[in-house]
Amino acid sequence: MLRLVLGVLASRRSQAVILAVLAVLAVAAGTAAPLYASAADRAVVAAELRAATAAERAITFTAEIAAANGYTSQLDSLRGQVAERTDGSGLTEIVAVHADGRVPGVSPVDAPLSMRADVCEHLVLTAGTCPAAAGEVAISEPTAQRLGLSTGGEFTYRAHKAPEPVTLRVVGVYDPAGPLAGGDPYWAGRADYTPRPQRVGNPLFVAAPTVAELRATTLIATVDMIAGDEAFTAGNLDGLTEVVKPGMGLVGVRIDNGLPRLLQRIEETRQVLSLAAPLGAVQLLVVCWFVLLMAIGYTASERRSELALGLLRGVPPRHRALLALGPTAFVLLVAAPFGVLLGWLLVRLLTWATFARAQDVVLDQGALLAAGGTLLVVMISAAVAERRVFSGSLMEGLRQVPTRRRRRVGLVELGVAVVALAAIGQSYASDSQEGGLPLLAPLLLAIVVGLLTARVVRSAATRFGASRLHRGKLAHGLAALQVARRPGADRLVALTVVAVALVGYTVSAWDVAANAARERAELALGAPRALTVYAPSRTALLTAVAKADPDGAWAMAVTRQDDPDMTLLGVDSTRLATVALWPAGATVSAVDTARMLRAPAGDPVIVAGDGLEFEVETTPEFDGPMRLTAALVGPDGAPVTGAVEIADGAGRTSYKLDLPACAVPPGCRLYWLSFPVSPDGFTLRGLRQLGPDRVLLEGQAIGAASRWRADMGAEREVTVLNSDDAVSLRYVPSDPRQISTDIRLYVSDAPVPLPVVAAGPPWLAHTGELAEIEPLQALPRPVDLRWVSPVLPGAGTDGALFDLQNADRLSGSRDNAIQLQVWLNAAAPADAVDRLRAAGLVPVRDEAVGERVDRYREQGAGLALRLHLAAAVLSVLLVALAVLVLAATDRRNRSAELAALRTQGLPAGAAARAGRLGNLAMIGIAAPVGALTAAVAWAVSGPARQMLTASGGLAPPGPGLALVAAAVAAATLVLLAAALTAGRSLVRATTGRPGSVEGQR
């Protein structure tokens, strides 16, 4: 019997080959869906991990522990509590102990002493070795330069809560700008204990014996749970999510948990991918399934007369059933393994060509089950289709002319229409992807429109063909009747509508997603290019940018704080309009924003000489001697500090402070004056610059109430006392247990409250919700909300912009612990980075809009669209193959009909045109309907559109009509070319020569 089945296949080799190709494609589509989803899922996780900060990959636990009798027991207790709450999460534990302190001297250095597990594996040592014994230390290159030390040198270190200093010997020097120090998850985002270029106060790394020798009363213990790449496997993500849920509080322990934000981003993109990615394979599978059923139906129609003859000759029923179903089943079974292999190859090729990094494509159990399920569905569908063909009467089987198709609506068609209407209705009602049904709306709508078009075309073709014949238009009439009567013509029309609609819809989504990704990237970066840098201070950043770009033509200094609630951006408002990419959705212009961020304020006090003289008056109640410290910001933004000793006793005296660093133009800006205790009986009457000499402040200028202010947040404790020609202050601590030894009198040279322009909903301007912010990680500062815009560059839809110089002067600190950036516009020169480096900045990351776009395209929607686009292209090719299938299987009967008509007097030209026009007419009618269906599907499929064109909360623009029209035209041309090829082959089979019908009588 097998020989008979093989003989049937051998007699129709072309149909068997085409059937095998379609079966391979169907199984490949079923195999590709889980394979691509799995590979894309891994790509999504990898892309998010590459973009994640060190803080987002860690849970940090910080506690102050007693160390009078040793710290190990307290540290072990903290580790045990942490381990109990993170057990089974796959996180890596990093334990550390720190002590804050100072290296005393003429230029003291404030730096933490740190013992961190395996620290030398994450440092780049430029000299020496890793500390191991008591008293050994590794210091950073800037610290070594400040202290004038190299390996083998010694210095004294005094911990804040230690009875006496210890002597440390330098055994290693490390580079704080090493490749691992910036983004290595090992550092857990701890700004205080992470080395940074150009910072003198970098951590001093020691071994455990050195910490014990400090004999400090208390220490800072940290336990960091780091999520490495191995923790983000598909099987571990759910467990990791459970571990990092809120509710991990420990008494006396500060917990900073950045993992939930990262896990939420990963989960959101995985959800989009899990819903959207299979849709591409489903679309391809549906088209392939329809084409396969059409080919099976046509092949069965050709063998119908053979089975009818077998019935007449008494062939047993089981043999007839085997001959009817066996050839198709045999082809499907043989083709299945090749389909699995092709599916794996297609996914491997797609991931290799479009993913940022290569992904392993593993042929797992899920893919094999999907392939088996696809094969089973195809075989059942084939059996049903062939049974429908072979179940007719004997006379019908012996006929060579196909039977007229009935017009009743099938249950499948009715079911698809109902489901499509339900999907569209749910899209309008809920506008959500819940349940996944709205995501199928475009495909279902295309199928419904295709089926309706097929029915309308069949009826219209019958009437049109009859009228053309009555009028003597033989070619048009015969072509129209071919469309009306051929068994697969209506299916081909439906397939064409579906394929063209999917191409139009997918290219629309692709174009909109590309535009949305670019808008989102421009909004996130704020400028065409964002350079992350290190600088000694924020003022140094402003100074260096001004030095590299003195005209303000292409660069702007920026500070960035990505807080959980909002993004805070400090910008150089004088360059904002020139450099920033201003979003179209903003309701305020760049020029107006820059103007609103500036406000009147007092002039800075600039010391442009080599010294500063204080004119001081003291009364008998003054408790001296007392140290007066002057904090200034140097010409290059570096801190400049000096101190004078105010003598005891009443009287008016002048004190001189040498400041050689301030003799360099443009001089130093006076930041604040500091006293160790309340300076009762002290009055400041004048400030003069030395070398060259000039008066800075005296008389009404120094006594003005607007000239000085207390530290923001300390107004209840520090009272500034102004008189006509002098200023003084009084300090009364609110809590006698916490008495400050750094009582400051600030120069008031910035506006209070701080002007800001915010991004957010309109009601934010009226609720007072944004009354305070914490710019530059300072204490809360009152703000003057000048404007609320839906979006702002860099801040997105939830953030605030403020002037960096004003915020820096209000911050109360010359140090920096936040991200520093330089935004560059399109006019930036090719050597922009070199100029900024020469100005004193250390670039650590350079990101352009195009790179951020690529990153967004690596997320769930972008990865899903790649499969959708590939499926749409393959769908068009499948329909083109269906045209050839229809022509190949129908060529014998159709050529016989045309030959018979030629014998009866049909002109050769009319026969040739009739042979060519039939398939061309079907494509020419169905393609415009498919294009219109794509437009309708785009309008009604809200959730699918939002998912595939995710733009970070923005409203993406509409698709580019030129690109969509070009894609639809290309798909139509491919189908027309297939139809033209099929027509020519029909004419060739009829006449023996292409292009004419002669000699067939």
C-alpha cells in the first residue's frame, strides 16, 4: 500500500513538492514562536541589565554598630538578619565596614576608611599590592597627589569616633577612573564608598586587622546583596521578585532597594513581549495554514476522479480512504522534521541579524511541543478538507468541471466575525491588553474582510463575466468567470487581503515605533548627545564647560538626579535654548524656560587677590580665641579653605588670610564663614581683598539683610543679626544632645525660593504639591514653581528643571555625589570630548540619541515588531506561492478549457488575455481592499497599537503614509508578478509558446 501512496505522489511531483514546502513552512512557523519568544526574553533581560545602574542591581543594608569590644559579632548579627530575608534569591553578599575620619595636615583630607570584601578584585592598582596586614592601606591617585605619598609612605589617620589616630603605610595606589569602578554592580551604587576620578576624599581601603586597630566606639557596617547576571534567569526572576517586595524593614537598619525598579522594567517588557511576540508567528501560521488547505483542496480535487473510478472498480473502502488521505499525511509527516529545523534556523538568523548581542537558540521541549501541535492541527485540517472533497457523489467525482460553490456562511467564518467584533469592542471599551483578545483584532479584522471580499468578488465576477460575454468582450468575460468558478479563487482573494493588510499594519507599527523610540530617546537624553563626566565639584563642571566652549555654542553643564518620584535636572540656563532638544509637546519654549529659571539675587563676593582681610569687632562677652573658617570656591571650581584665629578680648581688629589660589583670574567666590561655637559678642564690619587691595563689603553693604543668610533648614537655630554697618549671628541648638560645631554664615547670592519649571499634569501648578525639592541631594529647598509643562527635555513627563548655578549656591556643600553630565548639540565639534577632557573633566560614558533608540528597540515591543515584520514579509511570499500553487494545480483543466474554446473559434489574443487576466484581476481587486483594511485595523486596534508602539508615556505620531504606501505597493507588485507568471505558464501550457494561442484545435 505504501508503494501505491508513493506512486500517487510520484505522478504529481510538483504538487507533492509544493505541499511539502508549505508543510515545512507551517511547522517552522509553529516552532519559531516559542523559540523567538525565549530568545527575545533573554535579550530583554540582558538589555535591561546593561542599562541598569549599580544601585538598581542591589539591596543595601546600612547600620551603625558598636565596636568597643570588637565589631565582628555585631556584623555577623546584621548578616544573619539579611540572609534570613534574602534566602534563596541568588543574590551575592558583599560585606563592608567603614569609619569616617580625616587625614590631618595643612591640606586635610576627609575620607572614609573602608574594609570591603574582595575589593582589590574590583580596583585597578597602578602601583603596589593589595593591603592585607594591620596598618596597610591602598589610596587613590588623587589622594596620593594631595598627600604627596607613594607606595611605602606613611600618614596619620584619625577616625571621628576613635580615641587616638593610627599610622597607616601605603602599600597600593589605585586608579579611581578604572573601567570597573564606575558601573560595576559590586559597588552597589554607594556614592560615598565608590572611587571616583578627581575626588581627593576617595575611600582608603584596608584589611580587617586595621579596622580593629582603630578602636573606634562605633563603625558603619554595610551588607550589600548584589544581583549578578546569573540571578536574572527566567526560572529565578519570580523568586527574586518575591524576595525584594516591601516589608524587609530591620530596626536600626537603613535599607536602599533598587532592585524593584529594575525588576518592574524587566517584567513590563517581558509582559509586552509574551503577548506581542507570538502574534507574529500566529499571523504567519494562519496565512500558511490557509495556503496549505487551499493546496490540499486543489490536489484532492485533481484526484477526485481517480477515487471515483476506484469506487466503480470495487476498491475496498479502507484502501480508498488510505489513497485519499495517505499521500497528504505522508508528505506532512516527512516535512515536519525539516519544518522544525527551518524554524530554528529562521529564529537563529533573525536574532543574529537584528539583536544587539548574539542569543543562543535552544530547541527545547516547548518548541518541540509547539511543532507537534502545529503538525497535528494541520493534519486534522487536511483530513477535514480532503473528506469534504471526496465525500461528494460518484457523478460529481467523475466530472472534470468544478461544481458551483454554495453561498452559505460557514460556522468558521461566522465564528471569526463574532470574535473579531468582540476584540474590536473590547479595544474601545477597556483600551487594555488584558486577556490578549484586543491584540488579535487586526488579524481577525483582516480575515473577516478577506472572507467578505471573496464572497462579494465571486458574485460580482459572475455578473460581470456574463455581461462582458453578452457584449462580446470575450477575454474579460472568460477571466471574470474563471474568478467566479475556480475552487481556490475566492480563497486567494481572501489571502491577498489578509497579507496586504498585515503588511500595511505592521509597517505602520514599525514606522510609528521607530519615531516614538526616537522621540522618547530625545526626551530622555535631553540633547543629541549626553556625556557623563567626573569633576571635582559642580562649580568645576560649570567652569570646565565654559572653558571648553567659551561662546556657549555647543555644550551645557547638567546635573541629573533620577529620584524615585521625579527626575531633577540642574541646567546652565544661559545655554539651555542653544543645546537642549526641545520636545514638541512642551507648552513653554526653551527661551522662556531659561528666563524663568533665572531670578534676581545678590551679587557674589569675589576675591580676586592673594588674600582676604576681616575687620572684626568683639565685645567682652566674646569667648575667644575662636577659629573663623572661610570657605571659597576656587577659579577652577575646586574648594579653597582658610582660617584665622580670632583673639579673646574686646576691641576692633583686622585679620589677614592668605589665599594664593585666588590670585588666578577670575578669582574665588566666598561661599560661607564658619564658627565652631556660637560667636556671641562677635561682629563682622568689613571684608577687604589684598594684593591688589580693594574693599569687598563694608558699611550698609555688609549689614544689609539681603547680603547674608543662615544655612537652609537651620533657621530655627541660627539667627543672622544685621545692623547698619555690620553683621553677626547667634546659635541656639534645638536639641542640647546634638550641638553643631560647624555654624555657618552664608553669602546670599542665589534666589530663594529656587525657581523651577516642572514636567507633569496641569493640576500640579495649583495644588502646592511641588513646594519643595531636594536639588543636588541637599536638604529640602523651597521652590518657586514658575511653569508646568507636559514634557521637558531630560526630565520626561515627571521631573523638574532648575538653574544649576543657583542650586549649587544654595546647596550648602562644595562636594558632589550626583551624576554630572555635559549635553552636546548637533553643532559640537568632532574633538568635543578632547576639549572637555583638556578643560579638566573625565568622561566616563558617551551616549547619543541613536544609541538610546537602539536600546529602546531592544525592549519588548521592538523585539516583537521584528518578528511581526518578518512574518508580514513571509506572508506575502506565501500568498505569491499560493498563486503559483493555484496555477500549477489548475493548469491542466484550465488549458484544456482554453484549447476547447480555441477549437470552437475563440481568437488567439482573447484566449491569451483571458489566461493572464484571471489571476491579475484577483490581486488587483484584493490588494486595495487589504490596504484599506490595514488603515481601519490601525484605527480600531488601540491596545495592540499602544503595545507595539510603546513610547514611554508619550503620544506617538501617526505612521508615515509614504513608507506605508511604498510597503503596500511592494507587496502588491510581488503578488502581481506571481499572478503574471502564473498566467504566462497557463498560456504556455495551452499553446506550447508563451504569448500566443495557436494550433490548439
